[in-house]
Amino acid sequence: MKSLRKIIRIDAEKCNGCGLCVPSCAEGAIRIVDGKAQLVAEKYCDGLGACLGECPEGALQVVDAEAEAFDEVAVKEHMSGKAAAASGGHGHSQHVPKMAAHADKTMPCGCPSTLMQTFAPQTACEKANVPVAHAGSGVSALTHWPVQIHLVPPTAPFLRGAELLVAADCTPVAYPQFHDGLLQGKTVLLGCPKLDDTEEYVKKFAAIFATAAIKSVTVAVMEVPCCQALPVIVRKGMALAGKNIPMAVETISVRGERL
């Protein structure tokens, strides 16, 4: 039976199919079909609007409309089905491949840049078998995907309890020891304080700090003036979230030296 209640409405004309709203919905009520977001079923949507802040196009809004009642039991069954499908169709845990994807599969819109993934660390045996020529700085310390600030939702599983590295886009290119010297053991987010929307970054960091229980933050910037806004952005986000998280700033010269 339908009744008047709050529910998500998706504007198909505004939706670009990026899929950022999908992982932000804890009830699994949104999916991408033919390059557009759509409700899986009205009964899965609680109408709280947790997905609203993730849409870069403003295609989502909470409205009052005639809809099926929210069904918490159906949501649990729905999410259990998704989890079982992700683990190979079995109810118990399965062998996890080296690159373990988040529960959401590759989006049909063809946007692998937004597919959340967590990478398993190398085993001692794997490290021992790395050729000498590729050892040290030749081994990636990246533990997840995506890495761009505007593509990572605050609810991303790899953010929970993380030692966060917020790096200006140019730092991995300039600093030869980026992986060994800065990224080891950290979750990285990349962005450019000069070219990107800094106000949106402040809001994103506020949401991350409010929900992800971040343990510490390291901000890596270039020595150039425009980069100095990045630590300010992070501090503003922290203040907006009402958090006081240990934070350090690392500066890289244009010649690739750690200053």
C-alpha cells in the first residue's frame, strides 16, 4: 500500500551516471541502469537523503510523494543478497582475490574511475620475490581506489580509522620517494587547491572527519604558493566537523626534495 512520505527523486536529465550516489546509500536503493541512476525499489529508500551530498549534478532530491512504505526487513534481505552475490553466491565468506572490490560491482555506465576497491597488501613471500631492480620505491603502496578527493564518498570503507594522506596532485610526480616516504601505511586523497572547488573540498573533508574516525592527517603540498591553501582547506573541514585530529604538513620542492 502506498502512502505520502519522503522519498528520493532522481532527475534523469541532470544525472550523468557517475554512480557516486550508489555506495552512499546504505540500503542499496540506488543502481545505475543504462547510464542513469534509478531507484531499485521504493521500499528500499528510507527518504533520509544520505545520497544527496554525493551527487555533483544536483540530480537527487528528497520529495513528499505517494510511495511504498520503507521496509527494513526487505532491505536486510536485499543487502544480504548483494553480499552473497559479491562473495560468489554463497552465504559464508569466500577466498578474497588479491584486488578485493567493494560490494558494488563495476558500474554499467562504464565509469571504473569511481568503482571503490581495496587492495590487499603484499605478503612476505611476494615482497621477497620482487626483483632487486623493482624493490623499494618501485613497489606501489596504494591500498585503494579511487584516490581523487571529489570521487571518494565519506562512507568509503577504506577511510574508516585511516591514517589519511591528503596530497596535492603534483606531489607524486615531483617526489621520487612518494610511495616509500609518504604513502606507506596511509590512505591517500589527491586534489588541486588551485584548480578544484575548494568550498566543496571543505564540505567533503567535514563529512569525512565527522563519519570516518580518521586517526591522523598528513598534508603533502608543493612549495609553490597556490598549494598552501590545501592545509587550510583540511583544517576548515576539521573545524566544521568539530574534530581535533593530529595533522602534519609535508612540503616538496619543485626539484623533488622533501623540505
